[in-house]
Amino acid sequence: MSSLQPTLANERIGVLDVLRGMAIFGILFVNLAHFSYPDMYLSMLGKENFFTDKWSEADFAAAAILKFFIQTKCILLFSFLFGFGMVVMMERAVNKGRRFVPLYARRLAALLLFGTIHAFLIWDGDILTEYALLGFALLLFRKAKPKTLLIWAVTLYLLFSLPFMLTSFDQSYGQEWVQAVTQQAKQAMHVYRSGSLRDIAEQRIHDRLVYMSSNGMLTYNLLNFFFASIPYFSMFLLGATAAKSRYLHEPEKHRKGLKRLWIAGFIIGIGAQVLYSVTEKELFLLIGAPFLMFFYVTTVVYLYRKTSVRTVLQSFSAVGRMAFTNYLMQSIVCTWIFYHYGLGLYGKVYPAAGVLITVAVCAVQMVFSHLWLRVFRMSPFEWLWRSATYLSWQPIAKKTKV
């Protein structure tokens, strides 16, 4: 990292950890649908299907609130922080005289390995593999100036949005297709709820391959994969832009810019989300999600500077410092809750109850994160990741005072 006053550096790290912790929890609120029922297949069928027919008004209300305020926003926030983190790591490596590219390539390769294990052995909804692969593309932009990064981010995002501007995507499928997808959903529900370990493993692999075939990963179609991943990659670039422009390093020096972003985020973000709720056109989600995400970021950055609020926000800090471990543990805990080898609640929990389960899991993770970091310097999976990155075992326990 370039030379900064210690207090300024600590503050930047603090607000980033808070944002990362909030993002991890927000992602779980959305992911719980995929943990608890065959959301991937049901989303293909639309809102009216055999599963949503059983929902109450509270369930529909919970799903609508999550879609409005959290869906897409938190994964974009996590993507933004990923790009930000690459620049921070690069600056630290340069200051310590280390070669950054081999270091970061090892970090991405380790992430890809973790993601592959996670996707095929724990939960098929993994996002780490996409991040790892896109991270190699991000390396190509490591020396780009903030303005260049911003232009690329906006251009790519507009390119991704163009088909949604030109086409409504209101497609009607034949009865055979609907029956086939419905059968896939019911098969997943049966296996995850009551199948053996082998049955569950086979179903998880099948579901993962279905997902990978939809975005080009399975067919090694790099162009298709990159296009499908543009929303994430654009946020990578915007995160790198913010890091190089030092918007979150020195927010006081960028008050006007942050204020304009806060206003635009609120007006455009809320407005587009309202239109999306009314029309269900994906274009409005694509417009609203990043703006609302930046409204959240600028709000947290502003509140973090208020001493009276900072203590409350810092409760998310430990969660953010252990984000990698917390993300993986969410999969381990939630698959145990919903799959047959655990409590077997798959397909039995609807959105309203899912929110309560999510709150409970988040509360446990928050307490665990604080207790763990009292004794250790980093989370267990972060320790493995760093050790693989630096090719040496990193110290994990805090030094005890004599």
C-alpha cells in the first residue's frame, strides 16, 4: 500500500470489512432459496408453479422485499470489493518488492481449486470458480488508469444490457419443456429431501453441470462465459477504479463525488427497482441494482465516519474479515439444515420462514467470527488460502502477551 497515515489506513480497512460482512449476509438471504428448494429450475418456470402455489401472502411479501432490496445488489457489492482488493494487494506487493502477477495468479488458482471442491462436493451454487476465472482477466487491467477502468466498466455493462433494451424476453415455452423442467425440480426436491449421500452427490453434480452449461463454462465457450459474467466483471473494474482513485481511502477528499453518487444511487436505484417490480423487465434490474448498491456503499462510508454509529457497523467487521470462511460455512451449515443427511427440510421451507433461518445463521456467524478473531489472526480457510498464495504456512494464532 502506498504510504498513508496509520489512522487513515485503518479506517479504510475497517469500512471495507464492514461492507464485506454486510455483503456476505446479504448473499445468504438470497442464496437461501437455492439452499432450501430447487430455485434454479423454478425460476425457469416463472412465478406461478407447483411450489409457489403453496406460498402464503407472507412468503410472497418476503420474496418481494428480498428481490427489491437485496437480490443482485449484494453479489455486485462483493464483486466490487473483489476488484478493490486486487488493487490493494498489488500496492502492498509492490511496496514489499514482490512480483505481483505470480502472487495473484497463485491466489486465483487456489480460489479456483476451493471453488471447484465447493461446487461439486458441498453446494452447486458456488460463485468462487467464476471469480477465480474472471480474476485472470482482471489482471490485464492492473496497470490501467482509473478513467480507463471506468470507461471499460460502463461500456461492458452497457454491452451486456443492450439485448435487454432491444428484446422483451417474454418467451412462452411449449408444454413439453414446462413438464421437463417441472420434473427436474421435483426430482431435485425428492433427492435432496430424502436421498442417500450418493443420490445427493449425483444430483448436486447434475445441477452444477446444468448451471455450467448455461453460462459457457461446461462447453469451454470463453466468449459466452465472459458475456454472461459481465455484471460481475464490470463491478471488478469499478472496484479497481475506486481503489486507484482512493475514494474509500480518503472519503473526506471525495465528499462531493460520493454525495453525487449517493443521490444518483438513491433516485435511479429506487426508481429502477420500482419499475422492475411493476414490469418485471430485467433491464430495470440491470439499471437499478448497481445504483442501489452504490447507494448502500456511500451510506455506509458516511455513517462509518460517525462515532455514534461506527460501533454498530463494526459488528459486521469480524464477519467481513472472515468472509471466505463464512461463505463456505454457510454452504456447509445450510446443506446440513436442508439436505437429507441433516435435518431434511428441503422443499419444506418457504421464503418467510427462510428469512428467520437466515437471521439465525447470520447471528451465529457474527458471534463465532468475533470469538474466533479474539484468538486467531485470520479465519481457517483464509489461512489456507494465504498459505497457498505465498507458498508458506502463514502464522494464524495471535501472539500471547507475556
